[in-house]
Amino acid sequence: MATKKKNFESLDSLKNVERVINEVDEAQKDKNRTGVQSAIPEALAGAGGAAVGGAASFAALFFGGSVTGLSAAGITSGLAAAGALIGGGMAAGVFVLAAPVAVLGVGGYAIVRKHNENKLAQERQRLYNLALQKHQAIIEELKKDVNITKDRADYLNRLNILLTQAIKELKSDLEQ
């Protein structure tokens, strides 16, 4: 069974969620703040028309490298000597010398990948919890403030739409 693609596949892709949460912080500090003063006007404009979907693009990480500086004679003699360890010549030497590099490279990549996956999962959980708190705070402000201006109410409703979408996508990722 194929694993469903996550909404947030990298730490960079979570930056948009963090921007929305930061905008909510600013909205909570300044009770007169509206979308005009927002640091994320494009996102708010999009939220006004429809719920925002999808996660930010992410960059793939590739590893590689090469060794240079050896003479042709040094290379051929080294390959022949390595190949002789398994009863072969220079061609077998390529595999003998490449095997430890490949094994260590794959092992190192696996360790880094696991570390990054754990870090990403922790950040998803942290932002999910924050988004839930901010979502509730906006709902409470909309309920209690009867003197709120239309611009302020629209602004808070748009932030709420963005938070709702972020919560939905983060929850989906965390459940996988």
C-alpha cells in the first residue's frame, strides 16, 4: 500500500504555517489591526475567496562527491591491488574500493534522514498545537467583541480560514 504524500514534507514547507501563526500573534497584540497592516496580505486575500490548500514546494537533498589528484599510475596500481583482494584485477578493485564508500554513504544518509524526519515531526506537532490555540483565541475574540469593525472581523475570519486549513493539513500529516 502506497503512503499518502504529506502536506508538509520539509521544515521549509512549514514556514507558511508559522507566518500565519505570527500574524495571529500580531492581531492579538493590536486589537485595531486589519488586513491592511498584515504581513501576509496575499494569503489573506486568497483566504477571502477560498480555503488555502496544498503545501509549499520542497527541495530534494542529494549527496555526492569525488576524489581527485591521483596520477594514472597510482590509480591503476591501487585498483589492481584492491581487486587482487578478491581474486580480480583493476575492474574488481573499483567495486572493492567503492563498497565501503557506498555502505557508509547510505548509512550516513539514513541517519541524517531519520534525524530530519524526527525534527520535522516535532515541528509539525508544535505548530499544530499553536495553530489550535490561535484558532480558539480568534473564535473567542469574534464571539466576545460586539464593537468589532467589519474590517477587523473580516481580517480575523480570514486568519481563521488559514488556521483551519493549516490545522487540517497538519493533523493529516501527524496521523500518517
